[in-house]
Amino acid sequence: MEKTIKIVDRKYINILREFTLFVFKSREQGTLLGFVWTLLHPLLMLIILYMLFSKRLGKGIEYYEIYLLIGIIQWNFLSTGTHEGLKSIMKNHSILRNIYIPRTAIVVSSVLAVFISFLIELLILGGFIIFSGLGFSPALLLLPFVVLIQLIMVISISLVLSCLNVYFKDTGYIWNIILKIGFFITPVFYSIPMFISKTKMTAYFLNPMTQLMIFMRQIIIFKTLPPLLNILVVFLAALILLAVCYSVFKKLEDGVVERL
Amino acid sequence: MIKLSQVSKQFVIHPRRSLLASLRSFGRGVNNLPVYQTICALDKVSLSLKKGQTLGVIGPNGSGKSTLLRIIAGIYKPTSGVYKIEGEVASVLQTKINLFPEISIKENIFLFGAIMGLERGEIFKKYKEIIAFAGLDEYVDAEARILSEGMRERLAFSIGMQTCKDILLLDEVILAGDSKFQERCFEVMVRFKKEQKTIVLASHDLKIVNQLCDEALLLNKGRVLAFGKTKEVVGSYLKLPEK
């Protein structure tokens, strides 16, 4: 039986919506503060990093608190989104073994549940922007596109990680280490020119997270449009990543269900 | 319509060994290569089921009944062979784990309704029927985890029945609940037959298979031993030396 899932398939969208709501609700289920925890984490990170670095690394960076919060929120989405995606197949193994559900929907909705938190965090960032007197500019219209690029990236990575996690239980640990290293080599709390020479900078700019953070900061803090060519290159890279990760997922998914 | 031709399914048993254990055995000079074992769950199974027919799949434990149902449901892909399924498949296999315990019964119904291919509006229409059929009117907002095993089975079965459009796959779940519930299940199954819905029922209960199924398939160690009129196939099953 051919079960091809088109992205515009009505059934697929219904599953995606219901499953995203389910994951979003069950993430905070049983906790006293519930959804507040999702918001407390980036705020706490902001306070700690601001206290630690505002005098040194943040020196000379305009609106360092906003600069920092953008980095934290974007990094948080990458980290939490890929973690939830990674666990998604294993977490729902009993359902996957007994009912046919498009497997991509399980992974994508796990990421989308984190994406909802990410969007709310962006709203809080908006509050910070107003409070700090920075204000908004028309450049902000490009922000959804940057957010979309990051969403594509997180979904792509999660698709591959979710399968690998079934084949190799060590995947979660390894990904954790990669994220820990990534946090320090991505300008979450510092700006790149402070540390490296121009030649080394090229290597830094190959990190798509660096690019996405630069885009978002440029739009929000500097109120200018990032070079469109740069945005298009990163968008194209994200689409290629999605195509590669999706085909890897499709190759592995049947074996994955049998191993659950 | 369900048509299977020479369908086989093999599972590879992967030995789970940590990297450390592999390195240790390598250090000791022991053969480090993992040994893969292959199990043939289904061996060249062929069957054809027309719209509106009810098939009973019988056989001893480990004969391949659940694997066959999972292939029809699209959960597993066969290792070899050709198959064609026409229509939407609703499956109720292993009801005990087919619900999400952390969300309410109402949310479970909406989630599973979507999984079975229903629109929100359609689920709204069927919602009351599902609850009433499962006899859980008082528990709609309760988390599924508080339900007893029987209640969970009833709910899962009820969702499967109410959301079935063309083909319903059942794995031992007809036995869910008390005798009253079983009676209602029978009534629905009879109605399904009238509505030209196809049912595939895997069961150890030969009485139920005899009462409900037009045809039966006897499996043993993944092979088809008999396929045809229910009475004859059940008779062959009873003659098997070890069930």
C-alpha cells in the first residue's frame, strides 16, 4: 500500500494540529507552574548571562540585554526543539507500533510544540524591546522569514536525530555534547569580532545559527535589513538540509518502527 | 478491498551491545562481529478480501496474526510480495496501550479521530456516540490514566468503531469489556457488514470467529495452513497437534 504523505494532505494537517496540541499540553502536565516554566528558563538564562558578561563581553554592544535575549531565545529553540524531536519516535513507540501514523508528523509536531513556546518567547522579547525604548522598525517584517528558516532547520535535524536515536541509544548523549560545544562557538552572549581574525571568521559564518542570530539582531536592534543574498543563501541551505534529512528519514523509517 | 500476493515479512533481531562491551571483547580477541538472527513472521501469504467481507485470522501464538494486521494497517512494510489495500484503514490493535494516559478522554478522542482521518467537525458529531458506546459519560474530562483496563479497551474500541470508514482491523479486542459491551460490539459488527465495511479480526476465540466471519485464515509459523469457509478453517485449526 502506497502511503505517500503530501504536505498539503488534509489528514496530515489534522494529525499535525492535534498532535502538536497534545505535545504542547503534555510538556507541562503535572507541574505547578505549567507553561510559566517555558518562559522562566530563558529569563533566568538572561539574568545569569547578563550578570556574568555585561561588563566584559557585552561592553560596547548596544542594547546588550536585547542582544543576549535574542541569542538565548534562538538557541533555546534549537536546543529544546531538536531534543523533543530526537525523543519523539521513542516516546510514542507504542502508538507507532499499533496504528499507522505518518511518522514525520510525530517528529514535526514535537518540534512545533516547542515552536509555540518560541513564538511566545518572541512576544516577551517584544515586551523587552518596548520597555528598553528600542522600538520597532519596518525591517521587522522580515522577521517571520528568519523564524521560518530556523524552523526548517530544527525540523530537518530532528528528523534524522529521531531515527538515529532508535538505532543508537547514544545519540541523545552525543547531541547534548554537540549542543554544549555549539553554545560556545555561536555568538549567543558575545559578538564575533571581539575574538577572532577575519580569516577565521569565515569558519564562524558557516555556522547557520550564527547567521540566523546576526539576521535577527540586525532586524531588531540595528533596524536594518540583512543582505538579502545572505538570507537567500541560508534559506537555500535550510531547504537542502530539509531535502537531505527528509530522504534519510524516509529510508530509515520502516526499519525504525520494526526496532521499536 | 484487500489483496495480498506472496507477502513475506522477515524481522532481523539486532543484538544490543554497548560500544564498551564490543571494545572489551575485541581486546580479548573474541569474535567481535554481532550475530544477526532472522525471523520469518510471514511466509508467502496470499489472500483476497472483497468489500464488505469479514475475515477471521486464527492460529497459535506467534503464528503471524498481528504482523499480518500490521502490514494491512501500513505499519510494517513486507519484505517481499505485493499488496493492495483500497479504503481507509482503522486499526484497534493492543488497546491497552492505544491511548495517551496523560491527556483527558475528550482530548484522546479528538487526537485519535484525527489519526483515523476524521475532520474536527466529524469528530464533534461522533464524539457523543463514542463516549456513550464506551459507557464513559461521567469521565470525559478525566485523564485516561485513571481508567481501568476494561474502560480503556472499551474507549479504544469505541473510537476505532466510530471512526472506521472502510476497513476495520481488530486484534483480540472484541473480548473487551463485560458481556453487555460485547453484545453491543456484535451489533455494530453486524451493522458494519450491512454497510459493506470490511473487517479483519485476529482472535483466539473460535466462537466469535465462527459467529462473525465469512471467511477465515489459519496461520502457523507465518505460513497459511488454510484459507476459506470459516467452519472448515476452524476445523483445520482444531486438528492442529499443538495450538
